Amino acid sequence: MIPLGTVETLTYGGNILVRARFAPREGSVVCDRLGKRLGFVKRVFGPVKEPFVTVAARERAGLSCIGAEVFVDERVPERRAGHRPSNGRNLRKGGGEDRWSKRRKRPTR
């Protein structure tokens, strides 16, 4: 486990805001000092040297976690419930043949 940074605050939506030492990959697992999984990296934003990281918490975190040091384990990606791997086609973006992607030809006069 790699030290990620310290918890700055909790958001109203239940996410954890961390002031990080580096920018981790999105989807990386975030753990506490004991190795308990807190959630996964949802978003990285802010300055390059010390970015902010939004962690989607697995369960509601208490106020006692503010100021605590958290760690990241980039080897194990978090698998969310209900998420299936893509088969390479995205029908809404025109990746496959469907009734919306076919253009209708207008008759010529």
C-alpha cells in the first residue's frame, strides 16, 4: 500500500475528500491504516503537485476520519456491483448497428 494523503473533509453526498501527495488512477482502492477498504478513487482534480481526490465511500464515514492518513492500493481495482465489462460496442455513440444509427435516404426528385 502506498500512502495517499490525509482526509480533508466529508461531502454532503457521503464522499471523502483527500489532499493527496500524488494523482492515483481512478478506480484504485483506498484503505485506512489498518487495511480496511474505505472506497475507490472517483475523481482527481486540483493542482498537479498536491491534487484533491474524491473517494466514493463504501459506507458512511464518521467525522473521526478527518485528518486520518489513507493509503491506495493500485493493484486491486474496485469492482462495483452491477457493472459489467463492455463488449466494445456502445450503441448510443454509434459503435454498432441499430435503428438510430441508420440514416434515412430522402427520395430525389
